[in-house]
Amino acid sequence: MAIQYKADVLALLKAAGYPSTRIRAEKLLGQSYVQQLRKGELISWAALNTVCRLLDCQPGDLLEYVADEIPNAETIAAIKELDNGGGEHFTGSTEELFKKILSEPDEATGK
């Protein structure tokens, strides 16, 4: 699970009249927070509060929750089959395995 930004927050701030030079000059956010935003890293609640005030928005306008991928029934069945000694076993390198997987047609599309 992860919370991530929906958009580039620095680009949104710039469009709202707050380029990073102004943010630094007016000390609206610390340089470390600007760097965290540039890297897509989450910032503190206090810094997020400032960003929301500058953009006149809610935290939910900037952040979203992305759930971890949950295996479907087919994946779970395949894992159980392998755990029980069944299924096809591949003894080549990882690179060879990827080539094999990519060369096989997709059952759903036939491509």
C-alpha cells in the first residue's frame, strides 16, 4: 500500500504563482520539503498544510492511496500448485525465463 501524489505538486504550485524560487525567497516551505516534492516523496503534515493553503485545496486533491496488488484466484492456485510440486519448472536464467514468457502468446488476446 502506498500514498502518493496525484500530480506534480511543484508544477501545481508554479501554475498557481508559486515557483520554487518564490517558495524559497518567501520561506513558504523549507528547501528539504521542496526537494522531497521534487522527488515525489511525502512531506510532513505541516508542509502539506502550507501547500494546501497556497493551492486552496484539500489533501485529497493532492494525494491518493494505491493498494498493493492482491493476487487473484488464478495466481493463488498456481502458487499452491508449485508449492505442491506441480506445474512447469524452469531451470534457465532469469533472462531466458523472461524471453520465454514474452515469446508465448497471451491466452486472453492470442497475441
